Amino acid sequence: MSKILVVEPYKILQRAIAVSCFPEHQVEVTEQVPEKSVFEQQSYDVAIIDAGALREKNTAGDLNRRLQEWPMPIIWLDETISTAAPVRENLVVLRKPIARNDLFAALARCQAKGSTIPPSDAD
């Protein structure tokens, strides 16, 4: 069982993602990007960031800079595949709306042992 951090400002989507991941994964949900120490960040296996919703709610701030230092792989959710996604390793971009199978495929890619996802990768 992996531990996933979901950053999603909309309650209904928080629940949808959490239910989709249950019971295979333990999910922690927050409405905005948390200010977590490196030690706290290391407790997560993957982060799912709804970047489009964060921008829509004006809570994105300097999202790319903040996520650049996160050690865990990130699944970046957005309405369009654009240059707004950070350039970094271990990033999978999913275009919204997302299907459960697409989310699980992205999780599997992020959790593959010993592999890195190229920074320019966009699904």
C-alpha cells in the first residue's frame, strides 16, 4: 500500500480521487499545496496535484518553484497539456477529465522501482 498526497481544492473531486484509490492506496487530501519539511515530504510515495483547479481558485501561488524541491513523483492534473507544468524528473501529466484507469497507469509509472520519468513526458 502506498501513501498518496492529493492536492485538490474541490471537495467533490477530493472524494472522487480518494475513493478511486481505495483500498489499494492510503490517501491524504489537502486543499492547497502544503508547506511541508523535507522529512514530512519523504513520507509520501506520490503526490497528485490538480494544477488547473489550484489556478482556478487562485491558490496556486508559485506552484512550480515549490514543487521543484519535492522528492516524490508528481502526477500533474490540468485541463490542457501546456508549458505550465514544472520541468522536473518524475512528473506525469494527465489531461482532465481523468479516467480511473489513466490515474492507475500514472500511479504505476510513478511507483516503478528504479525508474525515472523524463521531465518532458506528457501523457
